[in-house]
Amino acid sequence: MTTLRLGWALLRKDLAIAVRTREVAGLLMLFALLCAVVFAFGFLRQGRAAHEQLPGVLWVTLLFTNTLGLLRLFAPDEEAGALPQVVRSIAGPAPLFWSKAALQLCFSALICAFLAPVVALFLDARVAQPQWVALALALGLVGQALCGALCAGLLTQVRLREVLLPLVLYPLTAPLLLGGVQVAALAMDGAQLAEMQGWLMLMVGFDLLAVVLCPWLFGRASA
């Protein structure tokens, strides 16, 4: 209960800062929009958008945007000098990890809700089975938030973390990216659940492992 209360308090504090400053959410949405525009024009073919590129464009843009948000995930606590005190609290580092993972998930969900219709509009795409795309996006965002919070936390005191974070995070979350792209591609073609089940199970299994391993590794590294 102490972990839950402290984690919720840290999350409310971070959300209050984000709402008051609005810098992170605004920059992330602007970056996502610019990426979507660049990709849309890049895939123009004889004046027509290549709608079959939607899965790759959507997931790659989300990955890049989430990485940008991770670079600022621990910044408020680090700049205030409160990071060591929070890690050494009575509940240990677990509340800090879960609050940051939840904060990253909130940012990711906000960006995804904004980005998905924008990409579909720019690429003139129609998805026959949008519910499975939504499920894959939810699974992918959860896994990326957990792994991202772990990587960002471990690299907080490391020089050149802006360079190292993508090098560590992208290979780690490759199963989510691969599964999400495949599910989106199959859903666009109107495939049935049986054809997507393997990819969805891969993403579920990845998230279950992340729920167990990421907080444990964060706690071990912060001890």
C-alpha cells in the first residue's frame, strides 16, 4: 500500500507539472505531426498517398515520439535534486518506476490518440478491422512505457544518454514494433483474429515479461 500511495503521489505531481508547463506534450505532438507530414509526402506516388505504408509510418512515428518524451521523463526530479531522495524512500525505487512508467503511458496514449487519425488522413488509409489495431497499439504502448522507463532511469546519470537511449531501447522493443506493424497490416486487409493471434500473443507475452522484469531490474540498478 505504501508503494501504491507514494507512486500515485509522484504521478499526480508529474501530471500537475506537465499540465502547468505543457511543454512536453506540446513538443511531442508537434514532433509527431511533423513526422507524419514528412512520411506522408515521402510516400507520395504520382500524387497519390501510399496507404499501405500506414502500419510502418504509425509505429515508427510513435517510437520516435516516445523516445523524445523519455529524454525528459526523469528531468524534473533530476533538476530539482530530488531523485536520490525518492529512490531511497521507505518504499524503495518501485514507486518512482511505476509513476514514471504510468506518466510515459499517459503521454504515449495522448500522442497516439492524436497521431493515428492524422496518419490515416494523410495516407488516405482505411482500416477494415480497427479494433485489432487499437488493441495492438495498447499492448505496444504499455510495453514501450515499461521498457522506456527502465532505460531512461538507468541512463539518467550517463553521458550521451540522448544517443544511448535509442540504441538500447529500439532493439529491446523490436518485438512490439514487429507485432504492431504486422497486426495493423493484417487489419487493413480485413484479416480475421486467427491470422493475427500469433502476433498479438507475442505482444502480450512481451508485456507480461516487462511487467515482471522492468521494475525488478530498475530496483536492482537503483539499490
